[in-house]
Amino acid sequence: MADTDADDGHKPLRERNTVLEAIELMRESSLDTAPTMIAFLYLCENEGLCISELADLAGVNMAAASRAGAALTGRRAADVSGALAKVDRLGRVRALVLSDLGRELRDRIDACIAKSVPIGSSGAPDDT
């Protein structure tokens, strides 16, 4: 009997490549714009960034970095329990750091990268 996806009964597609898998993980966590995804990835590499540092690293203006920071912290949402980042005070500077949910997503992305399926791969076991 052919393997099927337990959720919908369809035959599973080939394994996603690493880039698509990471993007899907972020989309599942409500990171739905490229600037916010990019901001999240820079924050994963550099916890403790202020908005101006995030803007410089991501190559965006301050307004875009501020919007990304607001999206990551849930500042514009009624419920911040799903926020991937939080703001910590480091002296006079307000810095973005990952929340527990943000660290969990970072770890899931790292696991995806560790198993690395190249874009050009068919996803079959003998392709690696």
C-alpha cells in the first residue's frame, strides 16, 4: 500500500527543500511578509538588536524595521502570547530578544537546516 498523508489521504509530495521548509515554518508562525521573516532571521543570529541595528542589517529603512519589530513582538496585536520576540531594556536601549516561542521556531528552522534538502533535489533518499 502506498504511503499517504494521514491528514488528507493523499500521497505525500516529495520532501520540501530546506528553503521552502523554513519559509513554511515561519508562515505557520504568522510571519507572513518577507521583511518580517528577514528581521526574524537576523534576530535569531543577533539577539539584542535595537531597531536601528536591525534596519542596518536587513537593509531596510527605520519605518520598515519598526514595523517588523512590532510584528515580531505582537505590539499591534490584542494578544501577545504568540509573540516571537520581546523588548528588553539594556540600559537606555530597548533591544529585541527572542521569546520562548521565537527560540522554539529558531530551533525548528535550525533542525530543518541540519537535515538540508537542496533545492535541486527530488527529495528521494538516493538524491543526497
